[in-house]
Amino acid sequence: MAKGFDCATKLTAKTAKALKALGFEYVARYLGNSWKSFDKAEAAAIQAAGLKLISIHQKSANYSAYFTEAQGISDAKEAMKNAAAVDQPKGTAIYFAVDFSSQAKDVKNIVKYFKAVKKTLSGYKLGVYGSYNTITAVKGLADYYWQTYAWSGGKVADFIHMHQFKNDVLAGGIKIDHNDVKKVPGHWTEEKAVSAPKTAVKATTKVSTYDVVKTVNAYVNAADAKAKKSKKGTVAKGVYYVFNESKGMVNVTNKKGVPGSWINPAENKKSAAKSATIKYHVVEKNETVTSIAKDAKTTVAAIKKLNPSIENIDLIFPNQKIRIK
């Protein structure tokens, strides 16, 4: 589990490096034009220190009546404007806060607000910050979830991306809040999504996959993968969706459309040969093995032989990956 922090204090190159040296990997900072917001220079200093930047939009958001449809539309527009002003990459997250102890009576307003934000927000992913009650009330509305221990009564939702568990701690010369980063939280990245790499397997449904032929090192970003440094676990042998490609490196994931781990193809040398001979199909709704075999110009018996781990090849389901050649 990665270490993260958020703070209202503007970071300098010195403080960013000091916090990185303490083992922090992620930092959440405020968009906008106020005493606690960051600018392009600070964003550059944060990234130069090796920290991953997460954006927050918050004006007040600390009472129930704040959360209206009109406010959601207004906040989304302002957040997009502020994100563009600091060159925040498209496709990354902006977190909107519910900064009070929300109760059952507040849920209607909060849900209405976030539906408006979701509808208005364009080019960026929606993140929600709040207590256990808030996070669970809006589950399914956002792309990313950041829960605070405050007002949560010791409960922690099992689907969150970050958990804020301690406030106002002195570290690196400034006051910060501590966070556990449980999943990739939608942080800034320099990479842009592109088509699958040359070694990727083209699925018949046009979903790109990548064949990892042996356990390889996992990295947080493309630069680390290219340099083969700062390893963060491993990626096991198997077939994965391709989320992204940059600098000749590949981001592979088990869940289509969700960021995974960066790998270096040089550590997966057999992939090109394997990809040339192996082909997979991602099952679509109402498809059968018979229809898939017909489209692939093969037979049900051949598909069954290629998928020994599937006990009953006649029982397939949407999004399941099956080998067809």
C-alpha cells in the first residue's frame, strides 16, 4: 500500500523532495487561486521530486445546503477551468469534497450535487472526498473515492482508492494529513492513451490485450519501467488488457479501461513470438461458443482444447477472455 498525503501548504522543490525522501509517493493539492492552491511551478516541483499529484476542488462544501444541482454545475465548470490553467492532463481525476459529517437527511442533496458534477465535468474523471456515510451514499456515481476517517466512526469502505487516517502531522517541515493509497487514485500522468503496442494481441472485439509470458517487474509509471527502477511488485504470467503505452512501455490491467501496472517489454522478451501465434476473444453479450467459432473460422472442439481451464466451454459470459487460436 502506497503512502500519500494532502496539505494546504504550498510545496517548494525543497519540501517536495523532503517528503518524497520520507517515503511518500502521492500528494493531493488544491486547484484554484487561493492561499492554499497550487500553480504550474508547484506542479512541476512536485513532479520533479518524484511525487504523484492529485487534484482537489473545494470552495466550502462544509454544510448540507451547499450541495445543490446548480452548485454542482458551477463547481464542475470552475474545476475544469482551474485544471486547464495548470495544464492538468485530461483523463485524470478531480476530487470534490463533502467536508462535514453528512447524515441520512443530507444524502438527497449530496447525490443531486454529484450527479450535476458528473454530467458537467468533461475531460476529467470525478473523485469524491468524504466520510464513510458520504462515500457509500454516492457509490457508483464517481470514478474515484477518497474516504476520511473523520466522522466515519471507525468504518472503512472496501471500494475506496484512498483513506485519510491522520490529520495535522508535522513532516518535511510542514503540516500534512496522512493517506493510505489503496488503488491507483487518478493522479496526474504525462502519458496519453494510444493504440495497442506492436506486441499486443488484437482481440476480435477490438479490445487490445497483451500476453505476459512470464512473471515480470511492475512499475508505477512508464519512466520507471524504462529505467527499470523503483519496482512495485510483479505482474504474473497471463493475458491482460492494454490500458496505455508510452516511451515503449506498456500499462497492463486485469480490468478493461482501468489503469494497471507498467511493464518493460524487454523483460517479457518472448511476448512478440507468442503474440504472433496466440489470439484471444473477449465475449460479448448473447455470443455462444458456436458463433465465436464460426466467426473465427475454427471449431468448438478446437476452442475447448485451447481452454483447458474452462470446465464447461458452453457456459461463457460477457467480458470473459477465451483463447481461439
